[in-house]
Amino acid sequence: MKPDSDLLKAVWASSREHLSPRQVELDRFDLDHLVSSIFSNGPFYFYIVDFKTFSLDYVSPSIADIHGLDPETVTFQDILDQVHPEDMPFVARAEQKAVEIIYEQIPPEKRKKYKNSYCFRFRTADGSYQLFNHQAIMLTGDGEGRLSKSLNIHTNISHLCDESNRHMSVIGMMGEPSYLNIPVDEGSCLPKPSNPVFTERETEVIRFLSRGMTSREIAEELYIAIDTVKNHRKNIMKKAGCKNAGQLIARCITEGLL
């Protein structure tokens, strides 16, 4: 049984004033650097989607291992068809909430500094459904700040948790305020922005922790004292309300803290 992707398409159709009516060439950017800056902890793939034609400009080869789809021939519809049928209504509401926040509360010149994030179940290459984290960033827009192309990243997080909290986040990057852990199934009022949960240095430490690095290894990587790393870890755990690195990484992903 395929998911009802018309629910999601209806969101985009009703948001046409926020989508560019013309194709916009990709800005010059380092795609590898941008992808590496996205917080992920598990097998992932990414693609660039053009919202004028809903065609894919690029798909990373890892989609073959994760979904069993050919990166050379896969379509956007093929990817949508992997969503669990029961989760598609949530995905559509999460996308609608992202549109409301990004285009009603964030000025056009800052929209490329935000990513939206939420979790849902995807069918994998072995036929099972597993929990994934979805992150999307505007790559190009027109002169009015309308979306043209988006970078989408899907990470398998089933080793961290197996159920979505049915929340979404619009996360500010480069010091911008965020809209975190918003319940999608509740009222339609727009949330207020909040300051980043973690400092830039704490975010670096979390990224290294997600790779399984020890405090000593992190200290060597950042050229700081090991006691400084330990203090950062203590502050991070306190802010996140977590007892160990596993809980921390799971919360950062499922609640969109990074």
C-alpha cells in the first residue's frame, strides 16, 4: 500500500506563493561542506529537489543501500512512496507548519539560514519500516525569497529510537534563533523563536560525541584541555536533561535541538 502523497502535494499547491515560478540556478557552494554541517547520526542520503518541476538535480549514491532505489533513475515520487502510509498525514502537517514559520516569521534574506526537521517512518531496502530524521534547507530562492531548490537529508535513526514524537523544529543556523520541538498535531498558533540551546563550542563537542569520540580525542581535535571538554560535556548534559551521550544524541535529533 502506497502512502497518500497527494496530502503532501496539496501543501505545496496551497503554498505556491512561496515557491518560485521560475527555475533558479544553484549558487556556488560546497555541497560536501554543507552536508557535513548537518547533524546526523546514522546511515543517510541526500538529494536536491527543484520545486518548480519537482525533479531531482542530484541524489547521493547511498540511497541504493538505504531504500534499494537507483540514484540515477529515482524520482521524487519514488522517495515519497517510501513514507509509511500512516505517517504521511503527519508529514504533510509538519511541512505545512514549516511553511507557516519560514514564510510568515522569517525575513527573506535569512531563510537560507534555517532548516526544518522532523521524524517519520520510511520503508528500507529490506522491506521494513524504520524511523528516519528529515532535514531540509533552502539552497536557492528568487529575488522575493521564494523557494526554488532545497537540499533534503534523510538519516536512519532507528538505532536511537523507533517512534516519532510527532513534533517538528525550524532550526536557526549561524546564530539565528530557532523554533524548537513544536507539536504538529495541536493548534495552529505560530510559536515564538528561542535562542540556540547550545553554544557554538558545545555544538562542536556534541558532533564529536555523536561519532563516538572520547573526551581526550575531542580535546586533541579542538586543541583544548581535556578538563575543558569535560566541563562542556557537563554543561551540555545539564542543558539537555540527559544522563549519557546516547540519550543526548537521541534527544538532539528527535527534538531538533541541533
